[in-house]
Amino acid sequence: MDMHYVEKARELRSKGYNCAQAVACSFSEVTGLDEMVLFRMMEGFGGGMGGHQATCGALSGAVAIAGLVTSKGRVEEQTKALTYRKSKALVQAFGERCKSTVCKELLGEETGIELQSCDKCVEEAVLLVQEMLQNE
């Protein structure tokens, strides 16, 4: 598999991008959106939606990309069901690979046992998006 997107995500994380931003911004060329638009859009999704309590930001970034590449931007186009299927597949695969989809569980905040690091979650999310794109 081409590691271009994984390397891009790693580079963005090293600059301080949160997990959601790193994943989504890695695919700016695929979506046709400016990286700063994606950066701003995904900012609140980092840290498990702003505080490690909910869905992993890396997974949120992956689902955002699924919507951006699948939706036609009009209700009449009836892409919602396809977007939901792709999003569900991303969520299920991420959960299997990372052992949870919840940020605080992944980081072991309550148990003291880290299931996956943020960097590993970002990498897995990017790889899952790549797989989704290759299967289109």
C-alpha cells in the first residue's frame, strides 16, 4: 500500500494537528478541498470530540472523508445510504483493528491500559480510507 498518506498524516501530527485534522487534511487533494478548510472543519473532533470522551478523532476524520468523497451534495442524488455504508464499514474495521472507537478507551484513561496510541489510530484511519478509496 502507498504510504504517502500515512507519511503526510505523520508530518501533520508533528506540526500539532489533532488526530481528526491529520487524517482529513492528508486527503485534501482527494476531496478537492483546501487543507485549511478541512483543518478548521475537523478542529472540534480532536481529542474524542474535544476532551477524550467520545469517538476517536482519527476515526472522525476518516468518516468525514467518506462523506466528502461519496456525497454528491444534494438530497436528490440519494447518496446518504452509500455514505452510511462506507462510514459503518470504517467504524467497524477501525474498532477491530484498534480494539475500540472511543478515545478515552483507546488511551486507557480510566483503565491505565493504552489500547492504541494516537499515532497508531491516525495510521489505521488513514489506511482504512485508502482501502475505501481503492475499492471504489
